[in-house]
Amino acid sequence: MALADTVRYLAAVAGRSDAVGESFDVGGPDVLTYQQMIERIARFRGRRPVIVEVPILSPRPSSYWLHLVTPVRAGVARPLVEGLRNATIARDERIRELFAFPLTPFDEAAREALAAGP
């Protein structure tokens, strides 16, 4: 989901009594796997990622591997890898019923984030 869309939702629910104590799923219009997202971002950056699938998710060894091959520290990578265990598809559509606005497609959101830099 694009940062601008997330901020728009946050601004929309601020001060609304019907949103107090509620939680909402928010997601972009595209449903992609992590691999699809990595491949698209790599393509935008002019790279071709090497993806090695492993039969089990092992956050600690994976975080060390990420530390070796990327600038991401193992302590940061571990929670990211751990998060891969969870489905990240927004299934609750209540927020869309309250606030209907066009959502930013993944490719556009990724390009904007890459252009903004670190």
C-alpha cells in the first residue's frame, strides 16, 4: 500500500467516533506475493534478483544471510523475515466502505518510494 494512501486513511478516521476502538485492514489494489514484489522492485532498479526458495522458514539463519548479502543488519532483518509467516492480505473491506478513493497500484507506489530514496 502506498504511504500516501495510508496517510489519507489515517487522516480520514481521525476524530471519527465510529472509528474509536476499531481496527481496519488497509491494503493496495494489487494482491502480490513477496516474490512478485521483489521481482518488480528489482526490475525498476535495473536488477535481476537471485531468489533461492528454502523448504522451511528459519528467521535467525535467514536474517544472518540477509545481513551478509545486503546492507540490512541482522537485528533489523530478523523481524522482517519473521513477518513472512503471516498473511498480509487486507480482507476486511470496512475501511473502503467508509472512505472510497482510488488506491495507488503497487508499481506506482514502489516507483514513488524508490524515487524518494533512503
